Amino acid sequence: MQTTTGSTEAHTLLSIQGLQKEYVAGNAILKGIDIDIKEQGIIAIIGPSGTGKSTLLRCINRLIDPTKGQILLEQEDLSQARGKQLRMLRRKIGMVFQEYNLVERLTVIENVLTGRLGYMSAWNAWRRNFSQEDINTAFELLEAVGLAEHAKKRADSLSGGQRQRVGIARAVMQNPRVLLADEPTSSLDPKTAVEIMELLERFALEKNMPALVNIHDVNLARRYAKRMIGMSNGVVVYDGPPEGITDDHLKQIYGGESWLV
């Protein structure tokens, strides 16, 4: 395996060590993942369906519990966090979902503002009592993703590409240290997919944070990623710059070669 990172250093933002996940005992989906993240920009995670890419992201943000290993975010172990500590750590991780995960009956601006719920008391969150500063920031983010004129529309009135833009704005609204995106372009046409990747890259660089993006389109990954991580059968088989990944690596990751062009 080609790697770009060594042992965990003090300035490493996210360190994944020996991560394993079993949904069924004795049948590991993740088989000992070791990854250190310190750079800003897009880090693309590629690999066939079922190889554990989504499971990896869901372990990082603790939507699911890892079976074994450590996930250190700024030296705090997410894998062991519970209660208030877990809530505090989750605030630092923005998530963009493949199927958007918007609250369809809420307006666009309300959906973006939900990115601040983790910073609010339960009472204020229930009342959706957002500060004026948060409201101003939400409108600024909608302007940044090109949806300012749609702020008062219901989320279910938007196209797929527009919904994904709302999802990105909501994630950035958290002011995260790390951005995760699980197949954010898979349901989109090629033009819109490029626009979504451009937005992810822009925010990652502007906010000085890494964006870990699961993606099936290898060419799109090469175009925007500063680093590519190739997974196959629950392990990392390539970790390095986009220009370093070869057809031999891709055959190892995806199997066979008839799909190569």
C-alpha cells in the first residue's frame, strides 16, 4: 500500500487507528483501518459498493458504533465518547448525505439553521429559537451555495442538486472541523455533480478543514481530491496523491479491468 502519512503527530486532526466494524460477529466490514488526516481540501475515498466506505464515515461521526479501534478527533477518542462528550465532538463533524436528509416540511433556511441545534439548549432547540447571528450566517451560506432566492421555500420543492446544496450549507453551518460527504454526487447529473464537488472543495479550503468524500466517479475524484484513499474488501489498498493512482491500483481496488477506459 502506498501511503502519505506516518504515525500520529500532535497536529494531526483526525487519526483512525485499527478501526474494525462487524455488523455480524465474525464478519468484519472494516478490517483494521489506519488513516491520519491533517490536510485541508478534499480527500476522496473510492472503492466498490459494499467495501465499507459508508461504514467508515458512519463510524467517524458515530452514527454507528465501531467494533474495535480508535477514532481520535483532536486527540479525543470518538469511539469511546458517550453522552455530553459525544454531543460536543459531533458538533465538530459536518455530514452531507447521499439522500440529502432534509426535513422536507421545513423551509430551506430552517433546514440550514438546524446545523446549529447542537449548540443550543434543548428548550431553544425545540422552539427553534435561533440567534440573529445564526440567522445572518445561514442567509450568507445560502448566498454562497446559490440558493438565496429559495430561502423561504419548502425543502420538498427543490431539485436534487438544490437539496444537496442545502445539505452542504447545513453541514457548514455547524462550523465543523471535519466535513464528511457520503456519495454526495451519486444521484446527480454530471454537470450538477461537478458543481457539488466545487462547493465541497471551496468550503474545505475556505474553512481550512478536510472533506472526506465517498465517491464512485474516479475521474471526478482525481479532478478535485488532494489525496485519494482506495478501499477494497474492508481494507485500504491505496493512500496517496491522485496522480499516483494507476490502472493496476484501480484493478486491485475494483477487480478486473473490462470497466477501465
